[in-house]
Amino acid sequence: MRADRIFCDLPASALQSFETIKYATAYPKGAVLFVEGQAPRGIFVLCKGRVKLSICASDGKTLILKIAEPGEVLGLSATVSGKPYELTAETIDPCQVNFVKREDFLRFLREHSDACFKVAEQLSEKYNNACHEVRSLGLSHSAGEKLAKLLLEWSSKNGEAAKQEPRLKLALTHEEIAQMIGTSRETVTRLFADLKKRQIVQAKGSTLVIRNKSALRLLATNG
Amino acid sequence: MASAIQNSCIECVSRSDRLFCDLPAETLGAFNRIKTVSAFSRGSILFREGTPARGIFLLCEGKARLSVCSESGKRLTLQIVGPGEVVGLSAALSGTPYEVTAEILEDAQVAIVRRKDLLEFLHDYREACLQVVHLLSEDLHVAYDRVRSVGLGRTRRPRVAHLN
């Protein structure tokens, strides 16, 4: 399984050690792994399935930060620092997760510096993503710009980037996309309708085809 | 008041208060050997967003501003860092371009460590590796807070009633 890759290039002793501290669990779709603000119990290594990571305001307004894929370690910064979980993690597929209790994880890191290094790498990646989000949310002018950026990002996965007309599977509802870019569902629906009308994208079932990549890129840079 | 550059980590009086600097003597000695210390005046740029990560910068004295920039040149501050804090760490570790621009706000004394030397140092000194993990977690918390304030217009996490 992919997720074990984070800890799988480690020496046998580290792997054995990890085996003894992890709890393999299955979660159905819609399960909440942890809630923003909760004291950190430990990390959740995502092995299979995807998890929605979000931040919530007291008035209920939600911002989806990202969709975590297998291989990602959730609750990492909180578990390391002891500060409350920063995000709420909710499964959007049936998931398989390896849970490791905080004290076990910290001891594991102290004893295995290779694992420590891998964790540092993953934290770096998350930091990179967060900076990207700050730039995207704080500096993009319009929802249209942010949506175009998001579609370009999604269409560059799974080897689609090089294609003239990349495809992406829309895994989120318009409401969830709105929560990712900080706008309303109505705006997202309107924007999609506009993109389709201008033949920049085309919907084929739940698959979206980018017909005009350069037009989309233009939208992503100046709204 | 101009003060002489504090060159030696071993003799530095501030070290026990600072997360990164609070390392065992031998480790600190090794770090001391791989760093070079320079003075930077207000307005200097330590590194620019998007450029290849050459190394890390530890602020011995002074303050710096970390910011991100849009294509149109609009700038947004992520964080202000002070003495004892390290910048450029995540980029230097992962070998990706710097995610932010670091600009000196107050005349600073900066310890610079090249990427290659840092990686070797972390390989040889395990406790430093764990220290780095702690530093990165703190950086990430700050970044999330910024995402929160920029995305939702709030700066504090809501208090959550204890579940179960």
C-alpha cells in the first residue's frame, strides 16, 4: 500500500518498531478522524481512500484546505507540537488508516532518525501547500481566477499535465469546491456554466475535459 | 548601539532560550563549524520566493518578514520572525524553491548554513533532526493560522467543546 511508503524505505528495525505502534483501522465514507481544536491524540497515516481537510469559522463557514491522498500523514504538526489539531479531517471515501498514538510516535521519532527525516520532509510539503493556499486565497482577485487555478492543478495530476486536453475527475460537489476557494456554491455553478459556454471545459459525466488550456491559464492569472 | 558579531554558538548567551539553539554541546559545536555569520541591514532580502533553496538562515539578532507575492506584484505577509528563529528550512530540506520572500526588517545578524552542509549535519546528529521536526511544525501552525485569517477572516481557532 502506498502510504507505507513514507516509512517503508527505513531499516528493518524501524519498520518492525512501526508495526508495533500502529493500529490499522477502516473508516466508512463521512467519518470524522479528528476535529479542529481537539487535543492531539496521534497521527493518522492515510493508506487508502481520500480525506477532506478543512478549517471552520464559528459561524459555520468552512474552508477546505485540501483533499489528502494515500501516503499523507494527518494530524502531524499537532501531534509533534502538542498543540490542538489545526484542521478537521473527514473521509470522502471508505478509508484505511494507520493510527499511531502521540507518545508512541514521538518515541519512535526519537529512536529512528531516518523516520524523523521523512516526517520533516512531509512537514515541508505541507508548509509549501499552506503557503500556496495563502497566496491563492489572499492574492487572487476573483473566484473565477481561483477556480481556474484549481482546475489547472487538478488537471495536472495522473499524467494528464502533458496532454493537449487534460481530463480530471470531479470528486467534489459545487458546494465543496466553493469551500475550497472561499466563495458561494451559486458562484461556482455560475462559473462552471460560463466555462462550458465558452467551451473552455466540457463535462462528460463526472469527468471534466479541459478543451482550452491556454484560456484557462489566462483566467488563472488575471481573473 | 552597534554590537560586535557574536560568532560562536558556544559562547552565545541567548542559546538556551531558543528552540533550535538548545542542542547538546557536541551537536552545537558541529553546527558552529558549518555556519557562517553575516550582518544584514534593514531592507536586505535574504531570499526570494521561487528561487532555488541554497540554505537556511538563522536569525541570531534582528527581525525578518516572510511574505508571498501575486503575479501582479501584490504582497501578503505570512509571518514576522525574530531572534532564534530559522527561515528557509522547509525549502532547504525538501530541495524545492523557497515558498516565501524573506526581507530584513531590523538590522540583523544571520547565521547561514548551506543546504548540503545542513543535510549532512542532520544525518550525523539525530537530536538536531528532531529539533528540525519541531521547528517545521511550528512553521506549519503559523502558516495554517494565516490560511485561517486570509480564508475566513479570523485569527484564532474556535474553542471546541470536548467530544466524548
